[in-house]
Amino acid sequence: MTNGQQFVEIPEFLHSQFSGGILTRKILERLQMLVDRMNEQANQLDEWREHVIKRLRLPLLDQTVDPDGE
């Protein structure tokens, strides 16, 4: 994680405690698969964003090299 995190993390969907009735059980099972995949995507996006922020915070120039290249 970056120091002093300034951005909001993508919240995860929680698993539903409702198992559904006779007609809705299969729909809820499929919905749970979607929720799991969306949570995986949210975690991946958070990782990528942290990586990009780390790269953007690096110095633009190496302190030992002359900016003119000489």
C-alpha cells in the first residue's frame, strides 16, 4: 500500500445470508458467482491502482545523471 492512502478502496459485496426460496435459489446461486467475480475484479483494480501510484511517485530524473545527458 502507498503511504498515507488518499484514495478510496473499492468496497466488496458481501455474501447474502438469504438462501432464497424454491424459485429464487438458482438465481441467487448465479448472483453469488457474479458477486465473487466482481470482488476479484475490485481487488485487481486496487492492486493496479496502487502500482500506478507507486510508479507516478518515482522521481522523473535520476539524481546522479545530468538532465541534458552530458
